[in-house]
Amino acid sequence: MEQVTALFARIAGAGTLSPQLLLWLGALTMALIMALVMAACAIVFTWAERKVAGFIQSRYGPMRVGRWHGIAQPIADMLKILQKEDIIPADADRKFFILAPFVLFIGSLMAWAAIPFAPGFVAADLDMGLLYIFAASSLVTIGILMSGWASNNKWSLYGAARGAAQIVSYEIPLALAVVPVVLYAGSLNMTDIVVAQQGGIWKWFALRNPFLFVSFLIYFLASIAEVNRTPFDLPETESELVAGYHTEYSGMRFAFFFLAEYANLFLVSCIATAVFLGGWGHPVPGLNFAPALVFLAKAVLLVLAQIWIRWTLPRLRVDQLMHVCWKVMIPLALVCLAGSGVWMLAFVRFA
Amino acid sequence: MTIGLTHYLVLATAVFLTGLSGVLVRRNSLIVLMSIELMLCAGNIVFAAFSRWLGDASGHVFVLMSFAVAAAEAAIGLAILVEIHRLRRSVNLDDLKTLTE
Amino acid sequence: MFESVCFYLCGGLMLLGGIMTVASRSAVASAVWLIFAFLNAAGVYALLSAPFLAILQVLVYAGAIMVLFLFVIMMLHGPVMNEDLRSRSRWFWPALALPLAAIAGSAVTLLGRARGGAFPAPAPHGFGRAEQVAALLLDRYLLAFELISIVLLVAIIGALSLGLREGRRT
Amino acid sequence: MSRKLLERLQQEFGTAILRTADQHGDAVIWVAPKDATVVLRHLRDREQCELLLDVAGVDYPERAKRFEVNYLLRSLARAHRVRVKIDVAEGEAVESATPLWRCADWHEREVFDLLGVPFRGHPDLRRILCHHEFEGHALRKDYPIEQGQPCVSTEKLFGDHEIEQASRRSEGVAAAGDESGLPSDLLTVNIGPSHPATHGALRVEVLLDGETVVRARSEIGYLHRCFEKEAEDHTWHEVMPYTDRLNYCSALLNNAIWAHSVEKLLGVQITPRCRAIRVIVSELARLTDHLVCLAANLVDIGALTNYWYLYNVREGIYQIFDKLCGSRLTTNYARIGGMSHDLYPGFAEETLFHLGRLDEAIRDVTGLVARNRIFLDRTVGVGAISREEALSWGYTGPCLRATGLAYDVRRFAPYFGYEEYDFDIPVGEHGDTYDRIMVRFEEMKQSARIIRQALRKLPEGPVNIDDPRVILPPKESVYGSIEGMMNQFKLIYEGIQVPAGEAYGFGEGGNGELGFFCVSNGTGRPWRVKVRPPCFPIFSSYSRLIEGGMIPDAIAILGSLNIIAGELDR
């Protein structure tokens, strides 16, 4: 962000802009860049999902649009979805129906601000970046509940209820799983957390000790539940709830749900990368070229893993979902937290 | 004029009284519960404002405590409401006067 | 200057959210307005150099408590509640106007006379951060910390025992 | 076999048995309406006729007692095939068999709906295939076949009172007196008629307490297109394409069994080659049926990828069908007395190739799901039904075998020479969703085994029987001789002259026993055709299976029962 503000200062000429204004301009620009990056990622991932699904299912996936392997398919899809009729059901609660996709989208957009892609490349280097991300993404639940309620459709309502229950529940193991990392890093700042993991693969928090590795797995699984993907895709199960909370949405409004879903998918992978997998750090110590690319590569790998899981596993039932969360993941996450603490006391010397 | 303690206190009082009038006037017990949350929130602002004024973060601890109380209140209050709704099919306070009759 | 603008914006919107919470007919609208008020309250905390509280405000209120409210409203046959006109008595607007008028009057006089109790210039470094609050919580206010845990534990047990309705299963 | 049974029955009941007959190995007895329950009960309890296959009504307007109600019974242990006939006049009621067999509920509703025969003591005598606004009874001979009746309103399946009762029961607060008059806490939700998991137009109205299904009631008939009425208006041969549309996942099985039923009535023997071809195409059709069912069921559980693994094989088999019959879905391949034409050259190689791919697919899919913890959690113990209950509900086919009962028509009453093939009957143990799925997987392996054997010893020779009364003459003779021309004309315009009589022809369909109860009055058109669709009685138990479970369970169970609306609604 410093670079951006410096750029603005240079363009306008030194001293013409107040520091505060510069700060805001910089933040806005970064937010804009983030939003664009997020939209682009979401679009690319829709294509990736279809190609990976095709690969897993012994078929090709999109092949026609664009010259190579249907690479332009997501653009065609976006154009198509923009042209679709925007339907608001007669009995829907209009205000909330219109508002809901935006709330959902803004929730996932805000969280992006605190992701450090490379040294200095972060929209808002907040002191409590990790907490901020969790706070921002909790808005998603409200968007889901609003959409389910506003649609005035029983399937939507069920989807929303499932979604809210699931996301609120899985936020607990998700948060508990990152606490050991905070313990190690001694900071909630995302950049600090990443910096603490520099110097090769053995410095990454996921591999620091066995408890942290289990924490990483818990985080990864809980994050799949957070973004409502198989095997935890209960809020939008097609075969049960028609389409869940976005049953009644169409056209542009549906596109918002769709984009937010893939943006969230990427977001949780980015968080995992930053928190557990060393962020922009190379696995081999000593190397430090192209940090942003390294970060992206790790995040994309995690996304691919999530896609792989989605197309491999069946889905859980509602009660089993809650069972996994409350009776398996949360106790395990607590054990890992305590275990990491003990490990630190026993093996790690405080500088 | 710079924003000072008084501004925050005035804001907190206004929010608190809004919540209070909600508690007194609304008959839908869900909205009454929400008004109580609003009042708690107003109290928290007073804590935070004095904390800032005194330069002592102790107030924040009490805000945290108040968060816990608010969360507990919401959980228990809503559980009771659900139970009442199950028995009475209503959450309107006017319908819940069995004891006074 | 910047701070004033932020304060009036956040404070004003928070008050608006509060009023609309109390004044909305439908419980869902109330809840959404309350979320709006709480988000602005987070802004107010940020202005008060309490970033930790600001984030917790969003996390706890918007992310958990209000989700619970919305959840319950929807489960309790919401459509019926939407039309519940009795839920607002006719004394409503007078009751709301009186305290607000009183507040406005006192605010004008108070702020007009005094200098508004300006804060001691910039908050010390690390003020209101997680580290500081945590240190206080685990040291000076350990009792409060324990009390919080007990309150939450009791709330969990209470909500569970109410929710499980064991005696009802035949 | 049936003679001894008839003698025993006559000794037991004396004059209560009005008349007896032996028709194609079926023991047929006539009883008066008042004695029906006693005789049926005796048959169930003493003669081990534990399976009520169907209740078929026939209308004879010229008789004094106009309607004839047939109860088709089956004893698995003693191999009895019994038909109890009850003649009733207009308005006269038959004692309901619902206390004896659970599946009698829907079967009797169907007779009531289509013929207007009332059943005394029936718990829920409503229309079933025709809609609730329908007037008259469609299968009576005096109902004009052209007369359609539109339906303009939906039927609520649960009354307010029932919802209130269910609500009380679910909360267990029935004792508290002052609760009445309050709206229910249960949410009424319609699954279907257009829902992604119904795979056809079915409607299930469920009362939900949270995610739990407290009560459920299903409604069918959305795809009802009067197959049986149409059949009465067409020649025996012309019915063949209609059978394609019954269970459209395994049209060839329907074709073959329909031809088999009419041949039974005609009393003709098909050629050895024809029998082998019918076995091959029947088993191929069974494969497609099971593949579709499993693929859809796994998708319903969320395991989407398996769909492609299974559908790729189905696609291969459909390509064979396409080459063989000219179409993929509506094959119309069998003919009465033979087949439409012989196999094409290279059929065996192609089939063997696709069977190899089938083995691969089964290995892939079972590898993905069979020991997957999520899959096991979702299916084991879900929708379980005991053997006795399954029999009472009229289960046959994979769903019955999943309960552990090795009943398969191919073994019980072999047709098409099934006795010459070496195959196993896979059975389950608990009758739950997992067993139903796994039984189908195992059955596919057995079908492949049968096909391989049949291809190996496929006899040479003619496909069609040499009988000008049944089989169309070759084209050279139609264009070249007056006899051939006349023969063709008679067979096309008047149809095969089937001697008067009745026969119940049956075989193992994709979902269970598929039967055609055919009544001929000696003309070229059937007097009455009653289909016994295997999934009809199975679906009637659906509400019972899902009550107490959750919505996801209901979806998983529905998929594992393999309900095909085309066959269900006819």
C-alpha cells in the first residue's frame, strides 16, 4: 500500500495532498484492485472447477468457447447470465431480496483487504488482520439468511437456516484452529504471521509441530464447510433443497451469489496459505523471487484440492454435519491448541 | 469543535433511550429483546468513551464482559421465546399475561 | 475535522439504525436495522481507539447474536409476525419523540457550553489493541475473565436444556 | 400343483368357493364378496401366500354382476400362483384386504378409481391415478376413450386436523388441553411434483419438524396417460410401443415380458434363438435400469462423479440399442412370437466390449463409495424395512432381495430358458438403502454373467415362429402373393386373433416382478390389460419409510427404491 500512496503523491506532486487523504486514496485503490482480483479469480475458478470436474469424471468439460479448452467459457457464461431476466417473485420481500446478494458479496469483498499477497502488497495491514477477516466474513451469514427469508420459499428458508447454522457452527473450529498459529506468531497481524514463517518449508506453521498440522487439517475442512461445498454443501443441495437459499434468484443477482461463492473459496485458501503455509515464502530457504506468484500458487493448489474433494465425496446429512463440527472438530481443535502450547513450552525457546 | 467525551455520552444516551422506548412500547417480544441489546450497546459506548478519556483500557474489559452478557442474554432469551412460541404460538407480550389474570 | 465527520456519520447512522430497529413493523426489518446500528457502533469504537472492541462488535453481534435472532425469527413462522400490527402501540411515536427531544435539548446546551470534554491527545501506542486488553483480562481482571466464562457456560447449559425439550419426547 | 391347492381349498370352504379353474398354472377361484376376506386370510396364513401382487378389476357391462375383481396372490415358499375372483354388481362393495396386506391400500384405490368398485373397510378410499376432480371411472367400458378431463386445482393431502394431530404427537403434549385451536408448529412442504430428486413427476407432501419428517403422504398420477385404456383400443401388437413408455429405463424388458404374456395366452412356443436373444436384451435392459437408478441415487446423495462413470457405460449400451432397434429409449424390439428382427452382425463383440467397461465402472464406483464413511453414514440403516413388512407391502425385485429374501422370477418361474443359465441371486441383509444399492451392483455383475453365457451359446435358427396367424409374412410374399397380402392385411387391421381367456404373464423387470394380466374375448384387441408395475406397491410404502427420518434420508430412500413415474402412473 505504501507504494500506491507514494505513486499518488508523485502524480499529484509532493505536498499537494494531505497525508490522511493519501491514506484513504491508497486504501480505496487497493480495495478496488482487490475487488478486481477477486472477480477475476472467481471467473477463472469457475472454469477451473469445470475442467477439473471434467477430468475427474472422464469427460472434457467446456471445449468450444475460446480457442484452447474452452478458456473463454466463463466470459461467455458471465455475458449470458447478465442478459438473463431478473425475476423477483411476487410474494418476495423486495427490499431484502435485492439487498441480500450485496450483503453477501460485500462480506467476502471486505475480508480481502487484509490478505498479504506479497511483502507490502496488502490493502489494509491491520493490527488485528486475522480477527478482521473473521469479522468481515461473518457478514456472509446475514446475507444468506436475508436471501432465504426474502425469497418467501420454503426451500430457500430451509437452505438459509441450514447455511446459518452450518457457518456459525464451523466458524468455531475454524477460529480455534488458527489460535495456535497466533500463539506461535505472537501477533494477529497477517503480515507478521507470514513473516514468522519465512525460511523454508520447515518454518511453515502447518509443519512446525504435529498439533499444528492437525490444526491445519481442521482449518481446511472447516473452511470447506464455510464456503458450502460438498461434502458440506447442505445449504444448497440440489437434490434436497432444489437450490437452497438462492432458489429464487436469477440473472445478475444469482451471479453475485455465484461470484461470492468462488471468491470465498479462494479467500479461505488464501487465508490458509498465509496462516499455515508460509504465505509468499518459498519452500526452499534462500529463494525469494516472485513472492506474489508463490502465494498464488499455494492458494490455487488449495483451491484445486477443494475442487477435488467436492467431486469425490458424497454429502453429509444435517445431523452428521453438526456431529462432525461439535463432537469431533471442536474438541480436536482444543486439544491441538493445548498441545501446541505445551509443545511451545517444551521445545521452542523464546527469543 | 473537536469531538470529545460529551459527544459520545450524548450519543450513548440517545441510543439508550431509543432502546428503552422500544422496550416500553413494543409488544413483540423479539423486538423487545433487540431493544435490550441496543441498550447494552449504548452502555458499552460509555465504557469505551471513558476508557479513552482516562487513557486506561480497563473499560474495554468491561465491554467484553458486557458482550458476554449480551450473548448469553440473547441465547437464553431466544431459547425461552422459542419455547413460549411452542406453547402459545405467539411472541406478543399482550398474549403472555396468564400470570396477571 | 476528519474525526468529526466520521463521528457524526457513524453516530448518526447508529442512532438511525436504533430508531428504525424500534420503529420497524416487521421483526426481520428490525433485526436488519439493528445489524446496521451495530456495524456503525463498531465504527464508533474504532473512533474511540478501541479497534479490538470494534472487531469483536462485528464478530459477536453481527456474526453471532444477530444471526441467532434472524434464525429464530425465521423459524417462528415469520410471515405471521410480519403482519403483527399490534406489536406497536399507538403511544409509540410520542414515546420515542420525548426522549429524543430531551436528548437533543440537553445535547445542544451541553455541547454549546462546555468544550465537549476533549480527549487527551493521541491515545498511547497499543491502546485498545488485543495485546493490551488480553494482558488486562488475564492479570488485573482475572475475576472478570472467569465470570465471563461462567456466564457463557451457564448460558450454554441453559440454552441447551431449554432447546433439547427432553421431557417432551414421548 | 394348483390342483392339489384347489382341492384343499374346496375341502376347507366347500360351497363358499363358487368355482375353480386352472389357467396356465394359476389356481383360480371364484368367491362371493362376503367370503372374500376369509378365503384371502386363509390363503395368506395357511397356504403361505404372503405376497399380494396386484388387484385387477375387469368390467363386463353385459353381465349381471358387472365387475370382476382379481386378487393376484403368490406363495414364494410353496410356489402357488393364486387368483381370487370376486364378482360384484354396480355399487356392491368388496371387503378390503388392507388388514391382510399393506399394499392392498393402493391397489384397491386403483380399482376404485378406474372402475368405481367400492371397498368396505378401506382406510383411505380416494382416487389415485386420476385426479380428484375427475368424474366417472375411466376404465369402464362405457367411458368414452376420447373424453379428457382437465384438473384445475391442487389437492391438499393433509387436512388441518391431521396436521394438528401430527403436531401434537411430535411434541408429545397431547395431554395439555388448552392447546387446541392454535396453528401447528409443523411446516408443510411439498416435495414434488417437480423437484430435482423425484426424477419424474411424483408428489410427496411432508409435515416437517425442523428437518425431521413427521408425516408424509404421497400422490401419484401426474404421468397417468391411460395405458390400460389405450391398450383396449389397439390390437395386441400395437400395444408393444406403449410398453416402451412404462419403465422407460428398461423398455426392452417391458417389450419382452409383454410379448411373453400374449404368447402365454396364445399358447405358442418361441424359437430357441428368440429366447436367447430375449434373455440378452432383457439383461442389457436390466443393466441400463440399474445403472440409471444407481447413478441417480448417488447423485441424490451428493456423489456426483459416479454418475458419469455409470452413465458412460449406459451410453455404450444405448449405442447397442440404437444399432439394434433404431432408437435408444423406446426400443419396440420384441414381437409376439419372436422379435422384430435378428441381431446385427458384430453385436456380440460390441456387447462384450461394453460389458468389460461395465466391470470397470462397477469397480471404480464401488471403490469410491462402498467403504466411504460418509456414504455409509448416509445409507446404512436408512429406510430399513424388514422381510415380513416388505412382503406385506408387495415388494419384489432388488428392494425385496435387499431384505434377504432370494426371490427372483427368473429362478422362481423361469421363462425364456433362464433355467439354463448359471447365475446367483444376490441378497442383502437389512433391507436398508445401502443394501438396495449394493444388491443392484451385484445384480449387474450377474446380468453381465448371463449375457456372456447367452452370447457364447446363442443358438442358430429362425428368430420368429412359423405361424401365419401370429407373425407377419415376409415382404416378398406380401408383395408377391395374394395369400401373403391378405395375411398381412388381416394381421395389421384386425390384429392377432387371441383365443378368449385370461393369463397373467410375468417376468423379472428392472424393479421387480413386472406382470401383464391379459383378458381376451377372442378378438384382435385386448378386453383388458392390467399392468403390475413393480414400483407401484413399493412406492406406496414410501411414506412409511421416510416418516421419522430427515429430508436427506427421504431423498436417499427415494432414489434407492427406483421409482419410475412412467410405470407407476401408466
